[in-house]
Amino acid sequence: MADMVELKGRVVMRKFAEGSKSEHDAVFLETDGNSYHLRRLGGNPFDDPTLKAMVGKTISARGLLNDELFIAHEINEG
């Protein structure tokens, strides 16, 4: 079950599922001590140009958190 939360952190790009057939570059949100695979609600899960443009930036986002996956409904820079 996913919970609606608000997170703040830095957007980074790194390998997801490294060493498997599913390995690909993915966008992550790094918060204090945690890292979450970041997706936008309605965005392409494998290639989201909007999220890629945020790499290196600090954001605050509100969305659904399920284990290590964060699906953002709303994203604000800063």
C-alpha cells in the first residue's frame, strides 16, 4: 500500500537493476539517508524528459511512496 508523502531532496541519474536484463539509467530522488526511484504520475517510466531536466537540482515533491518507488503528483524546484 502506498502512502501520500512530501519529500525533499536532490535529483540524480544512476543505474537501476544493475546487472539484470532490466538494467537502465533511471532518475532517483536522494533525501537525507534514503534514495527513491523517481517517477512522475503519467510520465514515461523509462524515459521522462521532464525528470531528466531536473537532474542535479533540489526539489520538493508530493506523491505516493511505495517501498523504494516514489511517484510524484506535484514537483517544485527548490
